[in-house]
Amino acid sequence: FNHAVGFSINYFQHKLASTNSSDGSMLKDVIRGGVDYFPRINISESGNASVSIGTPLCIGLGSLKVSNESGIVLAGDASLGVYYNYGRASSRDNESKFGFFAGAGFSGGFTNLYLEYGEIHVSSYGPMGHAGVRMPFIGETASIGLFYRHGLEDDKFRTYGLKFALDL
């Protein structure tokens, strides 16, 4: 069992029309920060590599601007994926200086937008990809990775993320 904690910056791109707005504007882009927790269990280890099942979790807060109005964003994501890990932190016994990981799976999340004229609540789900590198950082293992989810719902949320984490 391995796990890491960290933070992320997420960018949402979507087609959600705002019918409640006084000026009929479109909500286009949302950026938010998040706190991440990433537990994973290795199901296969061999030499310098492993295959694991992981569940990246994130809860975040941010702000947005829609035309002349502003608001607050509260969002959360949960994923389940299969990961290939190579090099550093691929297993507890691995002593490599550097490594990488790549995984794919399914992800779901919610986004609540609290605007001056009202609230909008949106759920998103779809296939996800998550990949990055692992390296030494202040005597621990740090990872920097990218995340993408392609929404399958009608609003077609696309979620992009940059994640930084430290192994515990």
C-alpha cells in the first residue's frame, strides 16, 4: 500500500449555458485549486516496475468570473484507475532516483458554482488519464503529474489538472 498527499490546479472547460444570468452569458472556463489524496495498491511487482490500482481523490475551492459577475467554485473528484509505475516509488523497496507513472480509468466529480444571481450544480463523469514523474524532494518522493477527464454527460465538461504530491 502506498499513498501520497498534495495539491492541484484544475481547469474546467465546458459548454454549460447560463440561463439564470441577467445578461445570458455563457460559463466557459473555471480554475480552482484542490487538496489531493492518492492511495494505491500494487497488484503486481517485478524488478523496477509495478502495476497498481489507485483512487485519486480531490476536493477544491476556487473563484470564477462570468461577464460582469463573479462567484465561488466548490468541486470534488474521485477516480479509479490502473497504473503502470516504473522506477522511483514503483514499490516500497525501489531505490531508483527517478521514475514515472501512467494510468487510465474512470472518474466522476461535482462542481457547485455560487454566483451573484444564483447557484449552478453540475456533475461530470467519464474516462480519465493521469501520468507524471517521481523524483527526490527534501528526502522524500515527490510526484508531478497531469490529469485529464473527458466528460460523457450532456454538458461535456473537460477537466485538466496539474498535480503535485509527496509520498507518505
